[in-house]
Amino acid sequence: MDKKEILDRARELMKGCHVCRECNGVACRGEIPGFGGVRTGATFIRNVQALKEYGLIMRSMTGVDQPDTSTVIFGRKLELPVLLAPIGGFGMNFKIDKDPKVIEKEYCEAITKGSLDAGTLAFTCFASMSQLDADSSIISCKAYPGLTIPTIKPHEDDDIIAKAKWAEAAGAFAIACDIDAAALVNMRLTGTPVCVKSAASIKKIASALRVPFIVKGIMSKEEALLCYEAGAKGIVVSNHGGRIIDGMAGTTDVLPEIAEAVKGKLTIFIDGGIRTGEDVLKVLALGADAVLVGRPISVAAIGGGAEGVKVLLHEFKQSLSDAMMITGVPTVQAANSSILKRL
């Protein structure tokens, strides 16, 4: 299976995504439900544009001919610093002519197995409010213990903890909560109960867990520090793919100041507009420890299942390796701002 086959198949199946040649948020402006950015789509578009405003500096005389793309996240070695972002709302967003529960199950299997085959990890979307044993995220935890990161919506603290305990018992590698979903349009459309979180909430949840707790939806150094002080082990610099409010800063816009505040104190993930290994190297140089990729992975999973996910991740790894070689970066950890030029 090659990439063209994967994309062609995804175009046949998906009505909630245009499967554009460049996934930049332009064609899908305001398409929520779907995969677009809210209202004018400006935040989704800004995520992509902010990355383009940095250029890599070629250093072809460094002798780096076999760069090491591996990294270590919470003690586990990964083949590349690219993890799979949590994607939910299958019936609303994918718009595939199939039972949403079936799509959810097939999707979780595809991203979990595909990420495992590529040597990395997947964030899964913990969706069910009841029948926790039947939730696809829990099923994936049990099938692949220690290899998934269930991501829980910002429900009441005790509800999050209860779900997290189920996920821990099922074999979750870590637990995440996308706290920015408190303002997500789809939460209102489906009547899903969500609420705004505080530092006290983060502390309560993190202290109740045995596995690392990751807070997704951080866009300021102040809140990054609050997460660290509250006991979180990781954050995801994220504006929910531009799906929360219009006119926000891009994730790359705020990453440097967040990294300056908490680098080395907790693990910094970032998502939003990351489409190639060159993009991965740019955000590593700006202070991220690893990235999450969402929309392109969804397309690969729908178009090619686990094999499609593996193909896309291999492409990320190869382009990251090429970018590291030509910029003289021997390891992922060695990436820094000296290889970047603000355009």
C-alpha cells in the first residue's frame, strides 16, 4: 500500500474531510462538525502558517550522516518523537456511511497497532460516558498494555478520576485530559457535560494516578507552570486544532516562551499544523520534546488502517532524519534554535 492508495481510499470514505493536497485549514474553514477550524478557520490556518515562518539552516559539513531519531518519553524509548493525537466525535466529524461505534473501534485499532508497528505511541479518545468496558480506548489499552494514552474530556474531577482508574487498570501508559474541550462546539452539540479546570483540579487528578498525567490544551507559560506545580508530568501545547475559538495564536507562536519556563521540568508535547519531518525538527528546535499529529493520521487510518498509519509515520521518520542530517543535528535532543531562521 502506498500513500496515493491511502489518500484515494480516504477520499472515497470520508465526507468530513476534503483530504487536501496540503492540509492547511483553507478548504474546510468553519466546517464543524467535520475537521475544519471554527468560524473563519483562522486559528487552524495560523497553526500551519506559524510553522512556515521558520526556515531550517543547512549545515552540510558537519559529518552527521546517520542521525538518531529516537527519543525517550516517560522512560519508554520511541523510534521517533511523533505520537498520534486523540481524535473523537467519529459519527459527527468523519461522516462515513457506517455505524459510528464501528468506526470508533476500527479507528482505535488502526492507530494503536499502526503506532506500535512504527515504534511509537497513540493518544486515544476516551469517549464513553457509560459501559466503560466497551469503550474503544479501554479495549485498546487491554489489547496493547502500556502502549496507549487515553484522553478524557474535562468532565467533573471525580468523573475524570474514575475513568482514569479504569484506564490504569486496563494498562494505560499515561492519562491525558484535553482541558480546552470545555469550549468545544461539538461538546455543546452532543450535550456532553464538560467544565473549566483549575490548578486545584489538575493537582487532584494527578495525585490520584499512578501513571503520568498529561494536560492537553496549554497555550501560555503561566498555565504551563501551574501544571508543573500541580504535579502533571506533561503538557500538550495545543489550541485543539483551531477548533475552540477563532483568531488564536498558533501553537508555534507560544512554544518558545513555554519551553523557556518549563523545559526539563515536564515533558512538552505540541500539536497543530505539523505535517512533515521538517516541521517536527522546527518545533523540537523551539523547545518541544515530541509532537502529536492528528488530521493526517486520521486520513491515513481511514484510508489504510494500521498499515496506512505505519506508512505515514515512516514518512515522518524519513523526512525527519533527512532534515536532521542536512542541518547537522545528530540526535533529537540536540535540536536547538541555532538551526532556525525567522523568515
